[in-house]
Amino acid sequence: MSRPAFLKNPVVRALSCLVVAGTLPAAYAQAPAAGAAESTPDTVVITARKWLERAIDAPLSVTVVGAEEIKDRGAIRISEVAVPNVSFLGGENNALPNFSVRGVQAQNRPNVGFDSGIGVYVDGVFMGRTAAFNQETFDVERVEFLRGPQGTLFGKNSVAGAISMTTRDPAKRFTATGSIDIGSDSQRRLSAYLSSPLGSEAVRGSIAAYSGQRDGYVRNAATNTSGGTEDAQSVRAKVLLTPSKGLSVTLALDSLRDRSVATSPAIESGYGFINGGPYVSNSDLPTSAARNVSGAGMTVQYELGGGLTLTSITSQRKLDTSRTSDTDVGPTNIVASSSTSRQEQWSQELRISTGRDKAVSYVAGLYYYDQGVAGTSVSTFGPAAPVFAPIRNTTGNTFGNIDTTSAAAFANADWNVSSTLTLTGGLRYTSEKKKLAYQQVVTFPAFLAPSIPLENDSLSTNDLSPLVAARWRIDRDSMVYASYSRGFRSGGWNVDNVTTGGPTSFKQTRFNDERITNYEIGVKASAMARKLTVALTAFRMDYTDMQLTQQVAVLGGGGATVGLVTNGGQSRSEGAELELTMRPTASLRLGATVGYTDARYTNYVDTRAGTTLTFTGNRLNFSPRMTSTLSAVYTMAVPMGALALRGDYSFVDSYFTGRENLATQVIPQRELLNLRATLSADRWELAAYVNNAMDKRYVVTQGSGGFAPPVGAGTNRVADYGRARTWGLVGTLSF
């Protein structure tokens, strides 16, 4: 007998499971092992508003995932932590991650001319380029996912949301943990954490290291190599000094070396097609995605007295990336592309804050950010290109340097009008300047692309981002709130190939600032003796001059395209987020999340190509309507300790990759199920897991590639598929 249509919806199934589980009698459960920790929303502490507070008290949409939950999910990087309305999309490419928040894409382009609209922060430090976003979680204390503009307190380009990662501080006593993870595709992952006082409790240190290798899951028939590999090593070190009461100084160093090879798409029809299935590509040039990320920072906290605390965060960071791609997406060397970038940034934040027990509590501060980034891009006609011999081995080279300085002053205050009502107001003023130096040097024939001499351009912008919120506390563990906030992202340039028939000056590729206004209402509550928790948020975000990517032809046409960022008029994203956790028994923990987003262009007419193209009413690119998760953990006592059985289900709805909303631009929905069994005792733990347990074949990218004659040998229809079912074993020792 077939199920009713609504029962096929993964969200309904998730919520139904929670309701049914809530009726289970306690007699069917065994007690967890002695000493098992339990985290409830009234104990989850966050720093999303620059001071310590319970997550249930914060008047904003935030999902907090702690270290134990990250480990139990088997999430190696933040992209693997599923939360509502935060979607990590596309193939496995840590140097070019693609994700969206509430339907707003982060803009995963390698060119250096624009910034992400989503801010990622590690220990309060802004990661200036997207290649530094997807870092490992091996020593993370918690990750906070903040949805909606965070312009008042986080500032720099956090126009759609922010992801704040906090790493572990050195412990007061000796602590050591090591783990090894082996599995399918010859996976070998090692991680270790060591912390200890260095002579006294006033000086404590820690070091954490990770090394991961894994073979690829996509075989390249043309080169007999594989894509989708992992080859990354990372280390973080901290020293915490507490020379006197009320003073702490944290020194931090981190380094990441990643030489993973991204996947190459399978050719499903056209030039270069082979009947190899979804995990066989046919490209003469592997897609490399190398990156080096490093940084040093110092955080100082000093209690001034009277409940005031002064905080200083100083950071210096570097990032190098190197990418190659087979532009013709085929087995012969027709056109190849490569790009490199080098970034250096320095930032300083200085703020003062009161305690949380004041009639008026506030945070105020100053922020300064200085960034220099240089990028190069090279496209080369290969020896197999079916063009006139003099055109073969000719190149198009672009060079762009951008210097950015951003200064801001901000303040945020809570006024406790009564024991139940709190009013919040915040404001941030930002002044930002950018300078560009660009040139294009080509040996292509003039009818394909021009050489452009060195040009200089500059941008300067100011912004005032306000926040107003009201929170009404029903009781200690329940409250409702409403908020209004704004955010902005500064403009920039398309530092990409300029082709014949396109702009004659690089200044013409400039795009302007974008701004967003967010309206939000929410409720957070805990009931049934804190066995049931609920967080529900409804939102509407209005965009003006939204920065969008459109695909335009390069190299005189022939099928290849490049992403060009323009301002796309107005758009709106509205929807809701729901998070539920339930403990029907002492041994059973259930969780479900649902994110719904309806993101559309409300006024978007493009006349740049000389014709009028109307996209009003279309859905935003990379905007799935629905994301949902369901998790269940059952813990039982066994003679050796405790056995935990866990299942994690996730659903991401279909979405479009282009503003045209064509059928060929649809990425289908996907459902994934991960299973894990963990046997643990006091000092050791052994876990077995299966990811994508249903062995789903799901598309992560698709489109067209190649070059039509006479430039190339033909065009292709290509698709990239996510990783099939994998398994692994993890052993952990702790001291």
C-alpha cells in the first residue's frame, strides 16, 4: 500500500518520529553509563554577541554544535555539520567551498575582486577569503551558525550570516587525546591533542594536529588518476598566560597545508563521452585545489573593575591558493586554465563590555582590517586545439592586485526594562576603501581577447548597520523575541578574462555595494523538565543591489563561460527555521531540524547584453527551498562500558544553479543517511560508521563544457556526483 503524499516529505517524517518517540515508555530503555554527560540548552553557552550567555537567551537565530556532537557526527570539517538553512553545496573542493545561508550564496569564485557575503570567524578572527573557510574541526570547542545579517557585531561582509568557530583553550591539568580513523578509499586520518601546564597553572599550553589522506572516488580515464582525494595536514598551538587575577593573554598559531585533488565531472553526452558511469571522468588535466593557510594571533582580556572587561584581538594571517582546471572538459589538451592567489591580512579588534547582570549591559569597540591580495589567471590553447597552428600554445594572462582597508566602530546594548522585558539596540559604522591594479597580457589573436595595459581603480564606501530587538522572557527557559537588522557588503571588480566584444576597460567590470534588511521573530523554549526544547524562527530578508554571478562566454565563445558578478536589482528571502530536541527516556536522544526558504528576485531586469532579460519572480541561484535533518542516539550500558547507536538523516531540496531557472540548471534533491556505533569506556572509544548508508547517487554540480568548432573539438554535458557509500573505524585514547 502506497503512503499518502505528505508522508513522503522528509520533514513530516522527521517530526513524526519525534512525536512517536516521545510516547515511548521508559521501561524500554536502559540507563546510560555512569558519568555520561548531558547537555541541555540552559547549559549551552555562546559568544555570538561578544559576551558569554546561554544560547536560549540570545535574541537571534543561532545553531550551536559542540565538540562532542561534532565528533559523534563524524564531521571532519565545518561543511559536514548540517544545520537548518545553511547549505554546503557543490563538489568536494575545500579551496573553493560553495555554501548559502537562507538562500544567499557565499560566491565561491577564485578571482580576488570580491568577497564572500558570509563571514567565517575562528576565535574571533575574520577569515578574509573563502579558501580559508572550510577548516578542520579536530580541536574545536563549538561552532555557532548565525543566520541573517550580523553587521552590528561581526561586521565585515557578514551580510547573510556568520559562522563562528571557537577552538579549545589549554587545560589546567595534563590532557592528551589521540585518534586514528581508517576506512574505505584507503582512508588514513590521524589527530592528536595535548595540553598541559607549563611549569605552573599561570602558563598553560596546548597543541593539536591533524593529518588526513584518502584516495579519490572518481577515476580519470584519460590520466589513470583519481579525483576527490584528501591530502591535508593541520596544526594549531596555543599558550594561555594568566600572570595576575583578571588578566589573561592567549597566543595562538595555526597552519594548514592542503594538496587535495578535486573531482572532475563525468561526461554524460557530447565530446569525450565514455560509458563509464557517474564516477568516471575523461579529462586530460586533473582539477587541483591546493591551499596553504596560516596565522598568528593574540587575545588579551583584562578586567578593569566595576564589572568592565577590556578585550583585544590581534591577528596576522596568510593564504596561498593554486588551482588548475581542464576548461574543455575532455581527454585532449585543447584549453587549460590555472589560477593562483596570495593574500595577507592584519586585523585588530578592541572592545569593552560590562557584565550580564546589569540593568544596562553593553559591548562597544573599534575594528580595523587591512588586506592585500594578488591573483593571476592563465588560459592556454593546447597543442591539440583544432585551430590554426600559430594560435596553439598562446595564452591569456590576467593580473590583479587589490588592497582593502576597513575601519569600524560598533556598540550593542541590552536594557533590562523589567524582569521579563529586554530591549536591545546596536549600531556599527564602517568605512571601507579598496584599490585595484589590473592588467591583461595575451598572445591570443586580437579577435579572441585584447591586451589591456595596467589600470588602477578605487572604491570607497561608508555604511551604518543598525540592530533593534525586543525579548520577552516567559520564564527562565522560555522566551520570544523580534528583531530588525541591516547588513552590507562592499563592491568590487571582476578580476577575470576580458574578451573581445566585452568591456574595453577593466573599470567597466566594477560592481556596487549590496545591502540587506532582515525582519525576524522567534521563540525558544524548554519544557517537560528540559526533556523537550524548541527553537522556532520566522524571517524575511530584503536585498538591494544584490551581487549575483551570471555566466558569460569567454575566448570568443564556443561554449566556455566565466562567472561575472553584477548587481541584480532586488530580491527577497523569507522562511523559517525549526529545531527540536527530545529526551523521551534517559537513554534516547532525538533531534530534528527544518529550514524552509523561499528566495526570489523581486525586481531584476538585465540590459547589459543589449537586450532586455527579465528574471523577476525566479528563484535565487543555489537556494534550496528546504533543508532538514533527523538524528537519533540510543545509549545502553554494556559490560565494557557504554554502547551508543546513532543515525543521522539529512535532506537538501533541489535548487537552480542559474538565474534563468532552466531545467538544465536544476540540481536534484538529495537524501543521505549516516550510521554510527560507538563503544566507550573511561579512557578509550571505538566507533564504526557508514556514511551514505543507502548508497545514494546524487548530483552535486552539472552543466556544459568544452568548445564548439573551430575553437574546440565539441561541447559536453557534464555532471559531478557526490561520494558513494563509505565506511570507517575510529579508535580514540584519552589520558
